[in-house]
Amino acid sequence: MRRQVCDFGLARVAFSDTPTTILWTDYVATMWYREPELCGSFFSKYTPAIDIWSIGCIFAEVLTGKPLFSGKSVVHQLDLITDLLGTPSADIISGCGFVVRRHLTDMKKKSPVPFTEKFLKADPLALRLLHRLLAFDPKDHPTAEEALADPYFKGLAKIERGNRHSKPVAYVFYG
């Protein structure tokens, strides 16, 4: 059986990985799957790393059967994220929008929770991949190709290229 994750709500044509500037609102971009530095931000550079964070949230949901960060507000969302990942470094905080920067600076420092404690029954390879997908700093996110090359997907992922202008299409098969 083949399963694909697909949401065309913010779909755009892109012929490169160059960041694009977009304007969005909270009701368009689902907060539960939004990268932390974008919470409360209405104007941002949209990069592929944002999609990788979202895939990490969905991957965690597959592992647990429920949403990982189901915030009721921007502040609650950030609290849930930092409850698991800990408070990010000052360098990472400085790259966030004003709302996020202010909240993260004012909050009590939190330590990260080991993923082995949060995801008790998960495969260690799945947790290693999840940790990469949910890195607080978008520069630490793997590309889609790197994520699919992760040992967790060994023998499961098949990457196909369409025409010379298209991005790789990846299918992950579950048996």
C-alpha cells in the first residue's frame, strides 16, 4: 500500500530552492505544523526547511497517533515545542520574528526531553531521523533528499525524477 502526505494549501511553483518572501495569516498556515520561528510571524522567507519541519511534525504524529504540537495559540504552540526541544540558543532566538523572540527570551529556560522518553516504542532510527527533522534551527534540517537517504528509509524509499525542471518525487512504501 502506498501512502503520500499532501497539502496544497500553500502550494507554489518553484524552480529553485531560493527562499521566497510570502505573506500569510494564521488561518492559512496551520499552526500545529508551522516551524517555531514562524509562529506569530506574518511576513517571512519561505524555504524548503519549513516543509521539512512540517514533515517532522507529521512523522511524529504517525509514530504516536496524535498531533505532536497541538497549540491553542502562538504562545501555547511555542510552549509545547520548547517543552520537548528545550529553549533554543540565543543565536537561534535572534533569527526569529519579534513575537517569538520576545516569548523565547522571556520564558524560563527549558531542557530538551530525550526523544526516547517521549516516543517510548519508536525505532531508534526513526527517532534519529525525527530529531533531524525537528531541529530548532532550520539550517540543521536535512533536505528532502537527505531525509530520504536516512538509514530509517533503507529499502523503503524510491526516488524518481520527472523532467529536468521537476523536483524529485519520493514515495515511501509501507508493507
